[in-house]
Amino acid sequence: MHAQYEITVIIPTFNEEVNIANIIEAVNSILSANNICGEILVIDDESRDKTIRIVQDLTLKFNNLKIIVRHADHGLSQSAVEGFKQANSDIFLVIDADFSHPPVLIPRFYDEIKKGADIVIGSRYTRGGGVKQWPLKRRVLSLGATGMGRILFPGITDPVSGFFALRKEVISGAQLHPRGYKILMEVLGKGRWKSVFEIPFTFTDRQHGESKLTSCIISDYVKQILIITEYSLTSRNNQVWNEWKKIIKFGFVGLSGVLVNIGFLYLFTEYMGLYYIIASIVAIEISILSNFLLNDCWTFKLKDEVDSYTQNRFQRFFSFQCVSIIGLIINIGILYFLTDFFGIYYLVSNLIGIFIVFFWNYLINRHVTWKLRTYG
Ligand code: GDD
Ligand code: MN
């Protein structure tokens, strides 16, 4: 048996004769330049061009290179999972063969896992990332897919990326059902993990040949989202469920704030004779305070002694206060805009405003106010 490697780089291929030698050389030189002892697994689905031959020849030159040719159930996701099974290390990384994913970033993925992340994602949609040379249709499809994915994983900007790394433990024992090409969604939805780290990168479309992904993949994707949702409701201890539990708690706290607000407004005007606008401002401030305390002690309560927030409690309150006030302004803005410019009934406009601001408040607070010190 070969010595354990520090990382396994998995390259799924189908007809990649133009790229495969270059990507293998590139990955290997980056690994050795960074003193990382890694193996390369090419998982091929019976390419009809010279891909298999080329890799087989290269295995004579690189003894950390292996090719596995799959003869049934072809597909990108299935190939990635086969790579997980065959890997001889505890850290897996998946990368396309066509240089859409820059291999120079591999050491950064490796470092972030070493520092404690369970999953590291190359993201096109976080600050500093992007896509190059993509036709409009592809951009729209991708944004739709990413948007749906973010409903399940609000903390992750690119849950459908094909460029990612993970620890072996994340998926050991998980029931992966790889279909289509959104293998990362499956790992996020079924795996066991706590911390995700995203690395921005620019996706460059292939120089040679065409994308092999067709549009029947869309219906596969919707199906996959439904299955992961169902899974998260039945197994109830995974990340999707944990995130949605926070969102629901956050919603309840918001509702309680409305009651607190109405209660104090009534009290101040009726019993203390305050002018109602002044009473309202004080009541709003009290409900912001009570919302903050409930969220701090309940919604975003830390379960782990090792975790801590980047800000102390006063800073968290200040941040929550700002987000709430900006949210209020956005809410009034939407109410005004929809009612005056689109002629929508003002109570409906208001509901739409509340809905949008709810997610605005949640996301900003989740990522700023209650931002964890390490990861997540
Ligand atoms: N084994 C195997 N089997 N590999 C495949 C198959 C297959 O059926 N289909 C494609 N591949 C390989 C290709 O050889 C390439 O290395 C990689 O998977 C990506 O295929 P492309 O055809 O280049 O995909 P793309 O550029 O359109 O799609 C990319 O974008 C997605 C996000 O929008 C890929 O990077 C995906 O990984 C990514 O999720
Ligand atoms: Mn590609």
C-alpha cells in the first residue's frame, strides 16, 4: 500500500485530450512547489478520444497519478464520488480538467482545510470572484441555480461550484445520491460539517471544445433540491435544518418585537400621555433592544465553547441597531415605491417590504453582527 497522501486531487474527465496532460502537469508542479504531497486521480467516463491513453502514458512519468475508467452510470457527480471512494488521503479536492478552475489556488484550499474548515469552496460569486467569457444564457441559468441553492444554504455564495475541497469525515457514512453535476450541493446537503470557507476565483470558460452540460440537467437539479429539503426535514440534524431553525427563530423574535412595539406604543400614549410620534420612536427602540437580546441569547446562541463572535456584545448591539434602522428605511422605501410607482395596494406593498427586509436583516446580521471568529 502506498504511503498516505496529504491531498487527493480529483479530475473528472470526458474527452479531454487537449487539456488533460497540461492540467496534470500544472497540478503536479503546483503541489511540489508548495511541498504538498498529493495524488492525482483522473476519473474518466470512457472518453472516446485519446484522454485515457495520454493519462496512462503519464502514469509512467508521475507515480502519484492514477486513472480510473468507469464503465457504467456515467456522469460528473458520480465520477467525483468515485474519486472520494478511491482516494488515499483525508482531504479531497475536485477540479475541472479544462482550466476553468485555476489550479494555482489548490494550496490555498489545502491551507484553509488545515486551518480548520470542513469544506472549502471556490466561489464565483463572493467578492473578488467572477465569470469570464460566459454567454448571457449561461449566466442567467447559473444565477438561477445558485439562487435556488442559496435558499438551502444562505451562508454560502456559490453552493453549486464544481471547484471545492473537503475533509474525508464530512462524507463518511453519508448517503450521497450523485446526479447531474451539482455534486457540491449533495455534499453540503447530506454531509456532516460545521465550517465552510469560500475562496474567490474567476471562472474562465474552456479554450478548447464545448461544455458537456445540457439543459435536462435543470430538472435534475430541481429534483435534487427537493430531495435535500426533504432529507433535511426528516434527518433534522444537518446544516440545512440548522440554518432554517435560525431563520425561523429570527422570525419569531421579529414577531415578538411587533407585539412589544405595539404594547409600549399603547402604554406611552394612553397612560403616560406622550405624543404618539415620540412614543413610537421610543417603542421602536425598545423593541430593537428586546429583539437584540432574544436573538443574542436564543437565535444565535453559541453551542460550542470553542466558538466566539468577532464582536463583543456592545458591538453586536450597535451593529444590530444599524441593520434594523437601515431595514426600516428600506421597508418604507419599498412601501412608497411599490405603492406610488406601481399602484400596488399599500398593505400588499408593506407585506412585500416586510418580507424582503426580513431576509435583509437576517443575512446581514448572520454575517456581520453574529459573525463567528473562526469560520462559518
Ligand atoms: N467523468 C466525467 N463524466 N467527467 C465529465 C463528464 C462526465 O459525464 N461530463 C463532464 N465531465 C468533466 C469534463 O471533462 C471537465 O473536466 C469537467 O467535468 C467539467 O465539464 P465541462 O463540460 O467543462 O463543464 P462546464 O464548464 O460547463 O461546467 C462547469 O460549471 C459548473 C458550474 O456552473 C463545471 O465546472 C462544473 O464543475 C460546475 O459545477
Ligand atoms: Mn468547463
